[in-house]
Amino acid sequence: MTETVFYGDAAGGIFGRLLDLLDRLDAAHIYYKLDHTRADSVMIDVSLPGWRWEVEFMADGSVDIERYRSVSGVENDPTLIELIFADTTTE
């Protein structure tokens, strides 16, 4: 049985590249979620043990990637929660 591909060549346009990555993540059983945080992009937020990736497919055809790695693994210190707020500013 031949699989039908509706978006054409995945290596071509930005939409095809986005769908190709989603297909690969699904096939590898990697957890992700889609987000739309900027007017000119669609972001895939990928979660892996010790890692978080933000892959943004931009309207101009570019792909922006940011990677965040766990600094020291799992910690059992509830006071660390305050670090979330330590670098934020209030207006």
C-alpha cells in the first residue's frame, strides 16, 4: 500500500518541512506540542529527558532552533522554584 502525501516534497517549501518534522517526531514517539507565539511563525516545542527544544518555522522560510538542557538533573529542593521568579522584572 502506497502512502499518499498531500503536501508534496517535504524538502521543498516551509510547510512541507514542518510536516516532515512532525511526521518524524510521531514515528519516533517523541512528545511535542505546537504553539503560535509570534505572528510570523509556528513553533514545535519538543520535550526529551533533560532537554527542551523550540523549533520555529518562520513565514520567510527560515527555521529558528533553541535548545535548553537540564543543568543538573532532578533536584528535590522546593526553594529552587523561586529561581523562576528571580530573573523576571515587574513593570
